[in-house]
Amino acid sequence: MLLYWAIIFAVVALIAGVFGFGGVASAAGGVARVLFFIFVLVFLVTLIAALV
């Protein structure tokens, strides 16, 4: 679910960047980056927990 929202915010950032809304694009890109890193962290913790 986090990856889904990260992709949504990345698409919003791309569309806002194309139309020249730099502030919105920057904010959406930042949110997408944070959500993606949270997703990766949760994935790695789950993977390590499954192996132990």
C-alpha cells in the first residue's frame, strides 16, 4: 500500500512539474521519496523477520 501511494505522489509530482507548478511538484516528490523509503524499510524488516 505504501508503494502505491509513493507511485501516486511521484506521478502527481511529474504532472505538476510538466505544468510548471514547481512548489507542488517539489512537495509531492518529497512525499513520494519518504513513502518509498518507508516501504523499503518495512520490506527489509519483513524479509529479515521471515528468514529468522
